[in-house]
Amino acid sequence: MTLINASFRHAGTQQLAQSLQAARQDTLSLFDCYVTAGLDVVAGLPRHSRLNPPLWQLAHIAWFAEWYILREAASSHPADAIYNSLLTRGDDLFDANMVEHRARWKLDLPSPGAVKTYCHEVLDRVLDKLSREANVDSALAPYRLAYMCGEQLLAGLQWLGLEAPASLAVSPALPPGAGEIAFPGGTIELGSSRGAGFAFDNESPPHACYVQPFSIDACAVSNAQFADFVADGGYQNRQFWSAAGSAWLMQQERSSPLYWLREATQWRTMRFGQRTTLPPNEAVRHINLYEAQAYCAWAGRRLATEAEWEYAALSGHPRFHWGQVWEWTATPFEPYPGFAPDAWREYSAPYFMQHQVLRGAAFATPPRLHSARMRAFHAPERGDIFAGLRTCAW
């Protein structure tokens, strides 16, 4: 693994500096796609409950780094920052805890040029401060917490049908003939220790978890496999759908995954504004939890629990592949026993018992963010994210 792709969880000062610069470059590259389409300002931008205005999102990423690193805030509480923002109304505009989603479309935001200047100024000051930090976990924790990628901005480009940077839109093919893998089960330590590098609060504390013997797909379900489910009337046969899934399906009148288009005898798809043939050996994406569960019911399988997924991912088995799409699990998003919120108090706690756990990473996730311990979480109906599934059985 190259220095730039080394995990940010254990990165030292030099690695963090390079990762922060690369992340900012990727984020600005994504934002420039909105600029090209004339959607860098809020006026004329279609609203969507799952997306933020890209100009607000860009500024929020910089504000977040400023809050925890430059302003040395001990937590996300509005009174916990020691220093003032570089922006006169920074907190009023870009604190996600203070500005609810629907209000972000009505704010009097700075110009795109002013926001970019703010982003550059924050990064320059962050890198200068980082260069003087001790190379220890306690000193580097705010830098690791403030590391963000632009995956949400990329999902917005897909939703709006806009062109994406080629380097950030490449989805690799799945390995051929991967099959499934049987594991004997046993007791594992589930979760991450906060004393060994960085861990998100919902990953802690680590605890013993017994996993029964199981078998699991070696890789994510492909487009070709999911197309068989569609062709067999999977979206019409209610026996495969849960009560919540059936209710969602009736509201959507969906007969295939989001962005799929039927042309004659083949499936096509819309990818960042371009109509293209659906790659059969690519991981199916933009699948929500209900669709994932229905596919499993049709296949006579089930979703893996997050403990099973972590067991398999950490086993070192050479045929277990992940990282093409986020993968829905059978586990509701709940706190681990002994959970305590971290400095970013709203990262996990507001979503417990409402969202579902996803594991892995997507093609859009930088390698430096990949971790087999990572617990992503989303509402069951989310299909706009880069999510798919793999199946499991006892």
C-alpha cells in the first residue's frame, strides 16, 4: 500500500498531511463538476431530501476541520470551540447541528470563490499545525476525526445525472467464479479499541461475540445475478418482500433497481448522465435494504450479520473480496455494550434503532478509509448510496 493510501486510522503526521491534501483535491474536483453544470450555487438546484447543496457541503467539510483542529473544540457542543471561525457567520451557516437540512437551501451562502478560498485557508493552517504536532494518537485524533471524503458529492452527481471525474467513478469488475466460503465460526472480538489508532465511536468498545458456523458469498452479488431475480418477477412477487419492503415498493412502483433501463433484450443503466450497457460482472449498486432482503429470500439465502461479515473480512481468506459497494447486513444499527459518544456527539447516537448497518466500502471510498471494522449506517429505503449486498447461509 502506498503512503497516500495508508489507513488514516494509524497514519502519522506525514501520511495524514498527504491524505488531507488528496481528500481536498478530490472534493474540489467533484465540486467543479457542479460548477461546470451551473449548479455550484443553490438557485436552480433540484432539492432532494438525501442531498445537501454542494456549495454548503464543500464549506461544511472545511468548517468541520476548522472546528475540531484549528478551533480546538472538545466536542460538537456549540460552546466548546476555543477560538472563533475564520468566517464571520461560519457557525450559523455550516454547523450541521444548528442548520437543519431544509434550511440549507435557503441560506445566504458566500460565493463559490469565497468558499474555495476558505477551504484553502483552512487546509493551509491545518497542515501548518499538523507539522508541529507530536506523532502520537492523542495529538492526531482531531485530524483523523476531521478526515472526510466526498462520497456524498459523488452520489449527488449520479442523482442529478452529471458527469463525474473519471478517476472517481471507476467501479472494478468482480472476480470470476468466486463462489462461497464456509467458516467454522467461533468467538471473535467485535469492534475497535480506541487505544490503538482511530476508531469511530460506534465501533467501540470491542467485545467478545460468538459466531455460529456459516457460509458466505466470496464477493458481492453481481448485476447479472440480480438481473435473474428481476427476470423471475422478483419485484412483482410479494412473497419475497417484508411488510416494510412491500409498503415501500407500492409507493415506488419499482420493477427494477434504481437507474436500470430496459432496452430490447438487454439492461442499460444511467451512470453520471451517460446511458451505458449494464456490466454483468460488476457488483450491483443502488440497492436498498428491502431490495437486498427480497433478493435473499428469492435466492433461499439471507443477509449476513455484521459479526459474520467482520469475521469473514478479518479471516484473511484469499477469496473473500470486498470494497466494490457498501454491503447491507442483517443487523440493525445499535450501540455496542458500553457505548459512549465521542467528540462528534451526533455521529452515531441519533441514528441508533432507526438505521441499518452496512459493512465494507464502495468503489468511491478512498483506500485510506477502508476498514473491516467500519460500521456504516443508513435508513432502509436509501437507494441513492453506493450500496449492494452479498448473501449468507447457516
